[in-house]
Amino acid sequence: MAYEYNGKTIETDANGYLVNVEDWDEGLAEVIAQENAITLDEKAWDIINYLRDEYFNNNQNQPNDRTIIKAMSKQWGTKVGQRDLYKYFPKGPSKQAAKVAGLPETKRKGGY
């Protein structure tokens, strides 16, 4: 599988995760989201940016859903539940959002 973006072919693994994290930019995130029937609004971008920050600035950490819930509750200033995150990434926030964020596929479970 691959994404066509800006006249280039962006390589992915068999599950649609980028082979090279350096290929990612916000325009490519929109393409990946569209391929996965996801609409990116401000809160979806908050999740994506949080995951990218954790990965690049915290020893390639890829938070699970529970950690994302805590971080978004703090960032949004309101109690966030798992259902809130699944509105933005219905196939699992930690995995599907990571795909849109251009991060490698995590091999652990995505939940608690």
C-alpha cells in the first residue's frame, strides 16, 4: 500500500502506516484521514499533535488510550472519556490516530 501525495508515492507497511516518519506533514495527514473516513477538526489535531510530541520528544513513546484520555482532559480542560476519543478515531485512538500522525504501528493493545 502507498499514498499518492504531492506527486510522490509515500510508502507504507501492509497496514497503512508510514515506512518513513520523515515523509509526514499535515497535508499527508489529511490524505491518510480521508482514506480512513476520518474528519480532522481541532480536537482531532490536538490528539495527533500530542502523539507526535510524545513520539519525537519522549523516547518514541506511543501512549495508550488511557494516557491520551488523561492528556486530552488536561489540555481541553474538561473530563474526557474513551467515547469522546472514539468520536475522532473510531478504530482506536492510540492506533488510528498514530497512523494519521505518521507514526509507526505499535504492537501493543490500544486500550487500558
